[in-house]
Amino acid sequence: MSHGGFREGAGRKPGSRDLRTVQLENAMLETGVDDFVGALVAVVEDEHQPEKLRIDACQTLAGRMMGGVLAPSQLRKKFSGASYD
């Protein structure tokens, strides 16, 4: 009996989105905000949304605003006047 390995037609199809991406898109549409960043902020601030969905929105927003999540050492270099205590 074969275990694992390549199977023709198995797995997610190319270009398909995962469930959490679809959930985030739906939550953004429900906000009624036309602006992409504004819709993400609205999802983050909505306390009725599931925590994981709000975190996904935060990560997407951080990537949009900073081009990726920065480590604390990178933050200190980028924003030298800020305090991180």
C-alpha cells in the first residue's frame, strides 16, 4: 500500500485562496469602507471579529504600511527617536 508522495489532482488548486484569506476579505467587505487600509483598520478595531481574523488584518496592515514586519532592532534603526521599553 502506497503512503504519501505525489498524487495527480491532490492538494489545493493553483490560484485558490485559503479559508482565512476569504474570511478576511468578507470581513473587510462587511465594514462598508471603500479604502483598503481603512477596511483593514475597521476589522482590527471591531471587537466582534474573531481574534485570529483581527491578527491577520494587523499582519496585512503592517505589511502594507512597512513593507513587512520589522524586528525590534530594525524598528530602532528606522525610528530612532521612539522608545521601545
